[in-house]
Amino acid sequence: MKKKELLAPVGNYESLIQAVQNGADAVYLAGKKFGARAFANNFTEEELISAIKYCHLYDVKIYITVNTIIYENEIDECIDYIRFLHQNNVDAVILQDLGLIKIVREKFPNLEIHASTQMHNHNQEQIKMLEHMGIKRVVLARELTLNEINELNTNLEIEAFIHGALCISYSGECLFSSLLMNRSGNRGSCAGICRLPFELYENDKKIETNGKYLLSPKEFSSLDNFKQIMDSNIYSLKIEGRMKSPYYVGFITKLYRILIDKYNNNEELTITEEDLKKLKVLFNRGFTKGHLFGDKNEDLMNIKTPNHQGIEIGEVLDIAKDKIKIKLNDDLNQEDGIRFASEDKGLIVNFLYNEKSLLINKANKNDIVFVDNKIGLKNKGKVLKTIDHKLEKELSNLPERK
């Protein structure tokens, strides 16, 4: 069996370096146009040339997303852009638009094309059509279960998401943002309306819920079921995250690289509690096993908050106009980011004080500390760490990939 490919997300050049140096086999990214993440930093043409050379220096493949729906008046410009990518030796382009796929196949017969998840690739007949169109790889919709994926019969390479954000809608089929705000997800401009608060009604009667973010899924993770992924017919293991920080990209790539290597060496697929903690503080909305492993309802959704939750590090003991008193159950460092769960307000700990009102740069578990109340906090409750300054500094010191 061909060895699995670990495919990492890249939203800017710093993320590219993190992904490559932490063991990605391939990366996917976009130029300034025609990509389905228009609000990521993305890459200029000069940066793309540099990125291609950088990846190939380390024998890492680079796939460019050109996966929006293309308007007729954009075709010439888009073809010129794809010609530029091809001439600069990208390993593949990821396309959604059927008309564009046909044109690209005719004009650039030796350019590898991957069918984007935005096409909602989910059944045997559709995949058979893609085979006839000369597609090399199909990126499957995130709504499929692992059993459904394993039942697909195709000569195409299969790519599927193994970690990251989930959409509430079918992949590539959501019109919510387009209809409400004229920002089309299929044009790369999704407004993320599923992350906003909603109320539930039945026959004009409001139904009380224990949260207001009724359309907001948790973060998908396959860490606990990774052997099943490795035993499946999925070839390319795709991490979502082109809008996330470079530190997150590097760390999540490293975690899955460790598991892939352990599997290939017939070792137990485990990661440490410390690594799980680091992952949670880098980004989590709560975790789900996703559609891939059949999670539903409260296992799939986090209706209490759409935000990054970090880890719990303490409790607010008292609140004054200028200071917030906190009892810690984990470490806190100056320049960490914290959020107060009672009001969903956050701040950077620019100044940290001990019980004697002296400035300190680090506090430990069970310490009582004070931070400036620069957010007007009024309600007590749990304190979450959402940015770990020390961890980010650690992750910025990259070993050179061999």
C-alpha cells in the first residue's frame, strides 16, 4: 500500500515554514485570487514562486487552490494564472468549477488536477464522472462516514479531512452567507454566519435551549481514531486551518506526523497529555469525532460558544474597578491571552501582579494573582487561557528538517 500523505494548510509564509519543518508531505495554499479562503493572507505571485522553490527543496509537494466558481469574464485571467502556476512547477491545482476543469484539462494536459471538496464529492457516480474528466485526486465532502469512504471504488487518489473546522452545511453547498450578506462561500467570502447566535422557534413559539450558537459545530479531531484512518483507503490526510495561526499549523502537523510515523513503525498510536493540552490552548471549540466517525447532536455541536476555548486555568475570586483577582489552577505568564467565560471577554496579560501588588512575569498553580480590569468585567466565573506566550515562543524555534 502506498504510504499516506500528510497535507497541511498554509495561509501565509510563516505557516508554510511551520508546516514544512514539522513534517508535512504536502501543503495547500492560495494566491490572491480564486481561492476559497479569500480572507487568509494568501500569496502574491512572487511569494508563490518562492513557496514552490522552498517546498521542493525539502521534497514537499505544493497544491494551489483555484477552487472558487469562476465568472465568464474572469476565465482569461484565471487561465493566465493557472499557466503561471504550471510554468512554475506546482504539483497540482485544486479546482471546483466544472467548466474550468474542462478548459484546464484541454490547455494543460499534463497538469495534475484535484477535485475540491467544494464540489461536494460524495458518491460513486460523481467520482466516476471525475475519473472521465481526467482528475487525479478527489477531495471528499466532510459529511461522509469512514465506512462510506471505504466502500468507494475508484482509481483516483482519495483525500479527506482528518482535523479542523466543520461546516454545518454540506461541503460547498452553503448559500447562507451569499443570501444574507452577498458574500458567497463558493467565491471565497463566507461570512461564517453559522458561528452567530440564533433562536429556535416552532410554530411561532420560542424553544428554550442551553446555548444560543445553534449552528456552530465543534472542531473535528481524528486523534483518538487515527488507526482507523491509517487502515482506510484515504491516501491524503488533510488538515483544515488556512485561517489559523502559524503556531497551530506547525503543532498540529507535528502531532499527526508523529502518529503516521508510529503507525509505519508498528508502534502504539499515542500522544502525550502535555501535547493534548498544547493543542487545546492553540485552538479548540471543543472536539468532535465528526461525521467521519458518526458523531451527532451534542457530540457534534458546541452551541454554548463558537470561539476558541483554550484551557481552564482558574477562577475569578473578586472584581474591582481596576483589578481582577484570580485563583489559578494552572500556570499563567505575562503576555498570555485569557478569556473570562462569564462574559466571553478576553485580554492580553500585559501586567501580572502577586498578592502584594508587585509586578511578576510568571505565576504557578494555586497562586492568587491580579490582572488589570481593562475590559470592564463585572461577573465572576472561570478563566480560560487562549494564548500561551511561552508555548508560541517555543514553537517559533524550529529545528531544520532533514
